[in-house]
Amino acid sequence: MKRKLNMPSIIAFLTLFLFITSCSSQLDKTVVSVQVQTGPEPSPEASVVDRYYLNNFQDSLKTKSIGSVSRGSLQNGTLIPFSGSNFMYFDTASYLSGRAFTHKLVAQTVINTFKTFELNGEKRKFSIMEFSNEHGGKMFPHRTHQNGMSVDMMMPLQKGGKPYYGLDDLGAMHYLLEFNKEGQYINDTAISIDFEMVANEINQMHIEAEKLGLTITKVIFNTNLRDELFATTNWQFFAANSPYITRNLEPVINDLHDDHFHVDFEIIP
Ligand SMILES: [Zn+2]
């Protein structure tokens, strides 16, 4: 059954997309002047991303999250790497617009999660979506993501029992993808959310967070897809120590959390 996104959410995300696209075209103009010619020639885009990461990554100052995820700010955050051996940020323009900053412990939790998968022989590649602004605060159209303690994780997909990556490179438009109540992509029901992998991801993030003194306070997850998540073998294995998964969401929020899930962290006092 096809669900329709309502008009405010479509407008919000088209605005986001247009904003990011306009930032992207401004950045394109700077590519020529900053291209670095060392070793194998990087693509102009990779060069800008690498330079941006090197200029903004920091691990010397202590990060401070101020306030809450829905009303807060971030001091001395860090930038998540654009990519690692088995993960990638979903949108270059979003990245270069400063929307992938986060608390250092959150960055470390995300990186350690993927590193653990790799060490365990997991072959899948993962995509991560938006984090926070450099100094936190409002990041339209998100209601939260304000204090560097929120992350959006792209739902891993599968087709014919194998990982499917064909929808991973849509950039900001990925937020608009629609899935039915069984977690199938509405334009091609052969493509579906890999709930076993989602369960693994949430629980591994939870484990890695606690090792660093963080806890997951909430996972915003489409309420129509909870049953599929809870039915997985992986979820049942971890169920006794699983983080809180949202039970009720406003329709507009629910509609937007089918292509990704959102995780809020807090420092354990
Ligand atoms: Zn989010």
C-alpha cells in the first residue's frame, strides 16, 4: 500500500534539498583553486571533501554538549569522516554545508560500530546521514540534532537476499524514499529493509556507546516497522538490553523515519 507524505514534510525536504544544492554549486566554484596535486590525482570533489575534513576534524579539545537534542548547542565538536573502509556519508553537499559535526564520543561510537562489524567479517557497507551543525543549534528541517548527540543512520537494504546499495547515492532526496508497512520500497517491493542488520546496528551502537560512557536514550523508528525489527533473531538475542524504540510518533515524523532511523545519545552521568 502506498503511503503519501503530507505537504509540510515535502516542502520541508525540498527546501532542504534546494538549500544544499545551492551551497553545493557555490562550493563547486572553489574546486579549481584548492585542488591538491599529490600522488594519484584525486577527483576535484574528493579533494574538497578531504581538505574540509582535515580542516574541521579535531581531537584535542574536549567536546561539550549543551542543553538537549531539541534545544541545545555544541562546543568543540568534531567532524565525522566522510567515509571509512565500510561506511560513507550520504551527501557531499550536506557534508560541506557543515551538517556532519558531532560530539567526539558519538563520532567514536559510530566509527567503532563499523570497525567491529569489519573485524567480525561483516562485508556490508553502511551509509550514515545527518548529524549536527558545527556549533549545534537548529538544523532545519530536523527538530532535534541540536547538541551533537543525534545521528541519522540509513536503513540497510536488501534485494534477493543480498545487500542492495542502488538507493544509497540519492543525497538529501534519500529522506523522501517511501517504504510500506512491511519495509518494502514502494517503487520496487523486491527491495526491502534488512531488519536483521538494523537490529545488529542498533545493538552494536548501544554496546559501543556504553564502552565510552554514553547511552542511547531513544531510537526514533517508524512505528509501522517496529514489529519487523522485533521479530528478528538479532533483536531477540539482544532484547533484554536494548535501547528504547519510539512507540508513538506524529504522522509527519513517522513518515520521514522509514528510509532511516534516528538515534539520540546522552553521556552517562
Ligand atoms: Zn534525525
